[in-house]
Amino acid sequence: MFIMLNMSSVPDDRTTRAVIRDEALRLFAERGPDAVTVRQVAAAAGVSPGLVIHHFGSKDGLREAVDQYVLAVFEAMLGELTGERGDVFGAGAAGSLAEAAARHLPAGSPVPAYLRRLLAGGGPAAEQVFAGLYAASRQTLAALSAAGMASPGRDPAVRAAVLLANDLAVLLLQDRLAQVLGFDPLSPGGMARWGSELLAIYAAGLPAGPPGNEEGEGQ
């Protein structure tokens, strides 16, 4: 039996500051921070522009708060990847950034879109996020190699970067991939399909067999 909830009757337990920050994150992700005004954020959060300034000091202060929030989200995911929140090979541990994002971020989260704008725009927050992601990729590859589950390759630094670039591609191109594939690659079912094909490529590469010899062809 399904019970439809009237979401307007469910109390919002976030603080006013968190509500403002979350609305700013959503608007910044949609339009870019430079195209969003304090007044627009205030209207979306249902508060006055003065209250936004009261909590954050300025639009720059609000943007910094959003950056720090996104950093905290990715720090949680990186902690899961690198084993800081338990054995990286233990139950429930994520094996990739994309998997960790699927676990941590709700459907429709503006965080991937904001990350896309953040990395494209550059700046200290972008550098901090990307450096952390790369460090986690290197640490994860080293742990997998030590456990005999992966080869570090002839150039571990580059291999870790390649793996990170693949994960970021799924995260940052989520909408475009869903458009052409017909499913969300970060949904549980989508991750299963994406992960299965990715593991096959990692395991066997992309050898060109005889025509018509691919699995499923000629059937």
C-alpha cells in the first residue's frame, strides 16, 4: 500500500542558513554563480535579501559557503573511497567516485552540476576539490594493487588520473549520458550496467576480433 505524503505538511528541519545555502547551490548549479543575485536566492529560500546578508555577509560569502558545503560532500565520499570511514574493501565500501556519488547524493542533486561549473571555472575551491579527488584515486589504486586486485601499471600517477577522469566523466556528464542511453548511469540499475561494461573493458581491453564474433552479434 502506498501512502502519498503532502510534502508541504512535512516540517523542514534545516536551519534558515542551510535553506539559503541549498537554494543558492541549486541556482548556482542551474545558471552559474555570476548570473544569480542575492535577491533571487532570497526569493527561492523564502527570506529577505537582508537575511541572506545577515547570514553570509555578502554574495561572495554565500558562494564560499556553497563551495565549502560541496567540498564537505566530496570529503565524505573520498573518506569512503580511501577507507577513512572503514576498510575500503569492506561491506558497503564504494569502489569508484561514481559509485560513491550514487550512494551519497539523492536523485536530482544539484551537486554534480555545481561541480561541473566549479571545475570548469577554476579557482581555489576547484583546485582543492580536484587535488583531493586525485589523491583519493592514487590511494585507492595503491590499495587495490597491494591487495592483488589491480595492477598499478607502468605509470601509476597517470593510471590514477585516467581512472579519475573516467569517474568524473560519468558524474559530470550524467544528464547527457542519460539522454543518449535512456537510463541514468548513477541510478542503481544504471551503475550495474555501466560498471559491468567498464569492468569488461578493464579486464580485456578493446581487442578487435573477427567480424561478427562479438558477444551477442549474429544472433
